[in-house]
Amino acid sequence: MSRSSPCPTRKILRPQIMTEELLLLCGLGLIMGLVLFLPFSIRWVEEELEVFLLIMGSMAISVSGLWSWHLVHEALREPIKISSAVLLFGLLFRYYRDKIRTSVSQLADRMGPKYFLFALVAGLGLLSSVITAIIAALVLVEVVSCLRLEKNRERLLVIITCYAIGLGAVLTPIGEPLSTIATAKLVAQPYNADFFFLGRLLWPWVTAGIMLLSFLAIICAGRDANLEKSVQEDHPESIKMIAIRAGKVYIFVTALVFLGYGFTPLINRYLINMPKSLLYWTNMISAVLDNATLAAAEISPKMSLAQIQFLLMGLLISGGMLIPGNIPNIICSKQLKIKSLDWAKFGVPLGLILLTLYFILLRLTFGSS
């Protein structure tokens, strides 16, 4: 009886599979590097960031081999609500511009700059879960343009408030896509997540963060609310410019959908199997990737409540570090003409400080679970 010999097909297939996986990893890694660094080094990329991200997202889909009509349909459908809101509120704010500016100025004078800035950050942060992060960001843009802060201080205030909006929007499923997906993922046993599940789970961490950011806004924005030239020019925008900005937001969100889908193989193969503490820091990639996509891949009903809190807080904070990280960043940077490097100069250090602070507190509260 002859001895069976090993199948030669397996010997051929295994190196081939390893080679394909290595090429996939290298390709997506290169794309991630380009997304992270080119906006800070090439002027065209900075000026046409949404087009650049769309190209990178398309490349990521191609490298991953995930092109499908369903994906294209999803990418074209997803930005409609956001870009429509930007267009609608841009037109409303243009029409009621003088009344809004007068009201904001009067309220700031009555409350005083410090109390007004605190109320602005805390109010938009806490209300974003009800009015949605999109509306909160649009209100922020209009209010900030009325305050006439000096340019650098205005940027700081916007970035801090976008962090607060990003945190607060998670408290209900209507606040932002991440909270919608997280609630849907946890609706089964053992959590049976309802409308207020994330609010009950995260409110101490979110509220504390929003209050801290509100105090930081007072320190960073300075004493006066009527200083030099604002980031936004003091004249009403044309309807054409409002429409163009809404179109750019549409392209931006489409690009993020492509990037999220394109990096799905990398997320599924490597990220979700990491220890939770390591995953907390690795999730800093949500500064450039859609954090809703990461939440969809990582969160599971099999996780403990501590693990869920750990992951969500890491995603929420990281989303504020760079412009592509969340919707408020995108809207405010486009309307107030804040460049990627200007955002990163303050957004990244602030994000690292918050991530470290929350990491320590979460570990002290829950241990390494």
C-alpha cells in the first residue's frame, strides 16, 4: 500500500495567500500613511482635501477588492442628509444673519464672555444628542462668527467645542452615526439596548469631559469676545458659495464611506482581535477613518459593559483629533476655513491628553477588563 503524499496544492496556495495578505497590508498601510501626512505637506491636498480623500478611499476599495453596486449606492446615499442640512441651514443663517448676530451679541454682553463661552460649549455638547451633531456644528459656526474672536482663539474655541459635540452626541441613537450603530449592535441579549442605553452607560464620562472642555474654552479663548478679525469674513456668503460648500461636504462624507469600507479587511483581521487596552490606542485611526465603521466592526454583545465603555470613549475622543475624524470637524473646518495643520496643532495634543486621562481613569475604575 503506497504512502499518501502531501497535497501539492496546499503548498502552493499557502504562500500565495500569505503574499496576497502582505500586499493588502502594505497597500492599505501606504494609503493610511498618505491620508495622515499629505494634507500637512502638499498645498493642493490641503486645498482640495475632500477630492484627495475620495481618491484615497477609492484606492482603498480597489486594494481590498470590495467594489460593488451596494457600496456605491451606500456611498452616494449616506451624505445626502448631512449635505442637505448644511445647505438648508446655510441658507437660513444667511437670511436671518443680522437677527442672529444681534441676539448672540446681546446675550454675550449680558452673560459676560467667560460665562457665555462656558454655556456655548456645555450647551452644544449636551444638546447634540438631541438636535444631532450636524445641527450643533452648524449652530456653532454661526455663533462663533458673531463673537469676533481673534483668529487663533476662534480656532481653539471651535476645536474644543467640536470635541464636546462629538462626546455629547453619543448619548442617544439620533445624535450621530456611531451611537446609532452601537445601539443597534447591542440591542440583542444580554443588553437589550433601548433608546437611552448609551446615555445611562456613558453619561458620567461624557458629562465630565464636556465640563472639562467648557472650562478649557474659557482659558484658551481669552477674556474678550470682540477682538480682531474673525476666521469667517464679515459679509454674507453668496448662495453659490453655500451650495458649493454643501457639495464639498457631500464629497467629504462619500470619501469617508469609501475609506471605512476599504479598510474593513484590515480592521476585521487585526484590530478586533487586539487586547482591549491596545485597541483603545490603536483606535486613534478614527481621527481619519469613520468611527462608526470601527464601532460596527469592534463592538459586540459578548463584551462586558466596561469593555464597551473603554472602546466607545477611545473612538469618541480620537475623532476630534483631525478634521476627517467626525462630522462637526468637517462642517466647521469647511465653513470657517480652518486648515488641516491648524486643526492638528491643537486637536492632536488635546486628544492625546484626553485619551491619556480617560485611559487612566477607566483602568482605575474597571482594571484591565
